[in-house]
Amino acid sequence: MKIAFSKVRFQEIPFEIEKEGLKFSGTLKSERKNLVKLEAQLDVQMQRICDRCGAEIDDHHVEDLTLLVSEGIYSDSANELDVIESFHDYIDLEEILEGEVNLLKSDYFYCNSCQS
């Protein structure tokens, strides 16, 4: 799902993507010129492997996200939010979803038995 930066400038845009055990839903709203705030919830059901014992576990993860999407290069270093730079005229929500899921997959994961 791609949403043009120009459409977000005038109104808040709700979105929802559901596919393969993933649900990504929230809103996009203009923060200032060339900057859009994405507030969303990521709900992921996936199989993960424990990094300690190697067991395969069905994991359900829910995470609230607040990101900024910049149209072009972002140069405000005082802002602490995560910023995604887009060099197109649109925001690619599926690309953002894929990036967030890959970030989860790359993080260490311990099953309940290994956490204690």
C-alpha cells in the first residue's frame, strides 16, 4: 500500500494491512512540511527459534510504533523518534512493515524456559 505524501498534508489517513499472520494498522498525519508522523500497532504471529536452546516457538508479538517518514533527506538531529527517509513521492507502508518485521526477527529471542 502506497500513500502519496501530498494526500497526507491535508487530512489524517488511516491504514490497515493484514497478511500472513501480520496486522499493521494506524494513522498517518502531517507533522510539518515534508514530514509525516506514523502511529501504528504491529501485531505479528510468527515462528521463532530460541537463541539459547534452539526450540521452535510460536510467538505472538504486539508493538506500538511511532515513526517519522521524511520526504527526502531528514536533517533535524534534535528529534528522538525513528525517521524513515523516502526518496519517492509516496510512503510505502508494506516496505515499512517488512522492515519492522525483519527488525523483530533479527533481535535475540529466548523461550520462556530460557528466560529464567
